[in-house]
Amino acid sequence: MNLLREQEGIPSYFIAQLGKNDMFKHNFEGRYLLDEAVNIVYDCMGLLGGTIVWLEANKEAASVVKFYKDNGFIELQSELQEDGVERMQLVKYLNRE
């Protein structure tokens, strides 16, 4: 039995509003924030299942997109959203091991 046939999507986790205030840019690296968010997703995976995490970034923010790609995310698609900003959706498969 394939449970995904009856679902409208794939079970996944969305990381929203991940950002770093420039006032604190020398206090810690963005990698710390991303690692903390992903660790919370791992905790949720243990309780609820799923292995995919995704996020969005402003497509014009090349340094942000590069940061996510350097940390294992791959581009899924880009989409012009209601606010007129084109955002890229990036995904990453999380291994449970």
C-alpha cells in the first residue's frame, strides 16, 4: 500500500524566518542558526517521521542562496510570489543516522 497516493504532498518540515541580525554578525555564524534549526527538525523526525526539510530564500540574495547550497540544500524551484518577490525553494534530505 502506497500511503503517498492519498496525500497531496510529501511529509516534510519547513524552516521559516531564519535570519541573522547584522548587529550580531560577529557574535556567531549563520551556520549555528541553521544547525540549531535542523537539530529541531531531527527531534521532530524522531516523533513524527519524515526526512525532508525545505526553506525559501529571495532569489536575488545570491550570498544567502550560496550559504544554503554550501550547507547541503538543493534548488527545487523558483516562484514569483504575491508580494512580487521571486523566491527559491531549496530542499535537503536528512538522514536519520
